Amino acid sequence: MPVRSTPWPQGTPCWVDCQADDAVKEAQFYADLFGWTVDQQGPEAGGYIMAMRNGRSAAGIGPKPMAGTPSAWTTYFAVDSADETAKKVTEAGGQVVVAPMDVMSVGRMFVAMDTVGAIFAGWEARDHSGAQIFNEHGSYSWNELHTRELDRAEEFYAQVFGFDYTEVGDGKTMRYAMFTPPGADEAVGGMNDDTKMPGEPGPSYWLTWFQYDNVDEGVARAMELRSEVMMPATDSPVGRMAILAAPQGEMFGIIDTNVRVGDMPQ
């Protein structure tokens, strides 16, 4: 069981949380789907709910900061200094949406919009180091940016976090960049060029993938819980996967990395 009790290295996706109109109901949805237990953090935490898997923190769910905004999962990147990283965001052409602030004694954070319009957050760990469980059933396993401006996104995140990129795909039907922070030995997330995907153009966004052992059962269970299937269960070289929309609208992916079909495109 992959677990962690210390802060994540800078530039690594270290936490995910969901903002919903009714955080309690959405927490129950994910508890039913992923087997989470949910822990209300008390009034001082503003209604924030900690989701636990096997006694370890897996994700967060909280009320929306502003009514009328879409429900969404947010990817948090580990940062050594929230203030310094927020400054780099501005210097790279992004926008700081929520200025660096202390979250009680658990950490310091900011929320930002990158140069292609996707929202993400930075987390400077204190008492809360981030996800304590990952890459196992019911916990997050991968975070990826979907955008139709991949080159511009790569430049921004390279300036902010120093990412190096490894691109896969033929450049015609698929273009995907996996990013590696300085000092890391392997990629920690990805970016997808959505111009290679069918359908109408949409806004850029970060998608969270959760490990789910047996994706077909996961899709069926999610539908029982009033989810909508955005992408049906599909085999791939990295796992069998599906994309779902939760009852309050936020999208997320489920993937079984134990079931792999085919080779990665070069």
C-alpha cells in the first residue's frame, strides 16, 4: 500500500479536493463509490471534509467559495514556499486567484489560473503534508491538464516549477506530455493536447484520476449513484479507464492500472 507521511517534493501533485454546492452529499457519494470514511473538520475549517482511506488522508471535499461556480476537483502542487511560487505564477503570465494564506496550522496555500485558463493550487505543508495514500484503489493516482494550447501550458509550468517534459504520441492523433520536476526520477503527471480529441473545444482544466480495481464495476456503481458517463470504459497502454461526472457535475477519472492493453505510442 503506497503511503506517505512527509511533505511531497516541490512540483509534485500532492493533494486533491472537490468544491461542491452540498459538500456533505458529495462526500457521501464518494464514500459510497471509493469506500472512503469522511471526517468533518469542524466549524473552524469552514465545512471542509477530510476523506480517509484505510485510516489515511486521501482527498478533501468542501463548499464552493462562491455560489454559481461549477463544481470541480482541484489539483494541488507541493511548494516549498507558497509566497515565492505565487510570485513565479504572476511572472510567468498566470493569475493568482486566491493570494497565499495560512490554513490554520495545517499549511499555507494559494489558488491560481495558468496561462491557458486552468485552475490549480499550491500547498506549502505544515501539519498536513498532503495525501497519505495514493496509487491504490480509492485513492488518486494521476493528475493531467487538458488543454488546446499545450505548448503555452508547457512553457508556463516550466517557468513556475522547472518541469521537464517527455512527449508521447504520433503528433497527429495523440500528443501527450508527461512532466518531471527537478530532481525527480520519473514523471508525476501529464498534459493532454485536446486538439487531437473529437468534440467541440472546451476550457482547459486539470483532471484527477483515481485508481479503481475493476473499472467496469466502478462505472456501474457510479451510475447507480447518479453519475453520468462522459467517457465509457476504454482499454489503453496505461490502464482501463473511464471519465465520469459526479451528481453535482464535477468530472473525474477512474483507472485500473493493472489492466493494460497495447503499447505506448511513440
